[in-house]
Amino acid sequence: MNIILFGPPAAGKGTQAKRLVETHNMVQLSTGDMLRAEIASASELGKTVKDILASGQLVSDAIVIDLIKANLPRAEAAGGAIFDGFPRTVAQAEALDALLQGRGAKIDRVVRLKVDEAALISRIEKRFADQGRADDNPDTYKERLAVYNAQTAPLLPYYAAQNKLFEVDGMGAVDDVAARIDEALSETA
């Protein structure tokens, strides 16, 4: 099974993806984690990505799709992927569909975590204080949230038209959100 966890930065996608990895033996393909690994490697790509994220912008489709393509075989070997932070645009969704179709696979479910933006800002401020991640600077985060909202809004009708979109209340305790996700994954599209 291939699923997408959909929602703005700091909505809890990473937390829920890690839980799904443990309970479903799937592989989490987190674009955020992959991009941070590139930055940490100090590669040319990592330097480029660092500058893009520091300005509050999203990384190009070409870069993200190449990262997904490079990591997809690992997910296939495990029996499925949890896409966390990808796709963010219709162009990325179409590229992912084409990539998976070429491999005899598809997206089975898209779980949208619905959260309150004011709560997200509070969440990011706490994460920035606790972890000090440069991409969690509260001012930069607000720009990322605005860009996310503008670029990803078309994904909702894209996946709804395919009967793959399941909306889940992403507010509340981690276990409560997890139970709602499990329910969405067990429903028939």
C-alpha cells in the first residue's frame, strides 16, 4: 500500500508516518528528512537546498522528484511507502502517479490532516525552541505556510476526484489522531 500524508508543515505528518512505519512495516519517504540529509552532507545540492529553505521557498519539483525516485526501491522492497511532505503541487502529484504507474504501483490513500493554523504556529515555535531546526524559524515558517497553502490547495480536488482523499482531524493527542488515520486507511475508497 502506498499512502500520502497530506497537511501543512508541522501538522504531525512525520510523527504519524513513524507510527505507520512501525505498525505497517512500510517505508517513510519524508522529503523534509531527505532534504535535511542533503544539507547535512554539505553537497552542492545540500547547499542549494539550504539557501532555498532559508528564504522560505519550496524546493523545485525536479529536485524533490529525483530524491523520491532514488528512495522508491527501498519502499517497494518493504511493501509500500508513506509519502510525507510530497507531493506538494499537482505537477508533483502527476509526476508521482506516472513514476508509480511505470513501476506497476499507485497511490492507494491520501490522508489529509486537518489542523488549525494558529495551533501550527504554536507547534512550530515549540519545535524550534526544542530542536533548533533552521527550517523551523517561526518567521520563515509563516512564509512556508503561505507558500504551502497557495501551491497545494489544488491537490485536494485532484485526489478527491480519484476517491483517494480521506480527511482526518489532526488536532488532539497523537494516539487519537493515529486511530483516526487507521480508520481512514481501512475504509474502502
